[in-house]
Amino acid sequence: MGQPVVTVAANLRCPHGGPAILASPPRVLAGGSPVLTIVPPLPVGGCPLGGQTAGGGETGKRYVFKVAVPCQRLVFPAGTRRVLSGGVPLLVLGATGIAVPSSTPVVAAVPGQLRVLAD
């Protein structure tokens, strides 16, 4: 059985809470909203990870600083196998992706609609 198709009405976020900017050409609708495909990657706006630094050491010793880079996009490498929009696989509930450049896993957990299923 298929999984619910993710639409622009979904609430996708990077692992740090930054919202994904969902936009899709309205070629295919599910529940009245355009469906999301796995291409192009979804841009992230406002990831709170940016600007954090960590350092260590004592007086007279060398400090090592690491600057955390905020998530810039969500990449989902796999989608539906049989249902396509414009020749591109759709994003479905439970799809696993990666937040770039932090390489943190992300899961599409809220599809935005529950009626239309795809495999």
C-alpha cells in the first residue's frame, strides 16, 4: 500500500527547527495543494544553528573553534517509484532525507494531506 503524498501544505523543518521553503509548480494537486517532488532540493530559511561556536582550552593553550553552519537545503534522494509529476518522483510520508551541509537526517513526518497515496 502507498504512503500519503507530501504537499506544500506540509510542515517540513530541518533537524534544528528551521522551516523548509515549500514551493512547487501547480501541475499536480493533492488535497487542493501542489505535490512536492524530490527534485529540486528544498531550501531552508532561518535554521537556528548558524553562528554558534564552540571552543576549548585554558589560558596559554591553543583554542580550537568550530563554527556551526546553518542548514541550507533538505535533500530527499528517493521518492515514489510508480507515480511521477513531470517525470520526477514525488515526496511521500516517511521519506528520509539529509539536511545540507550539516548531514543530519530528516524525515518527512507531516504530509499536509492524507487522502492521496502513492507508491
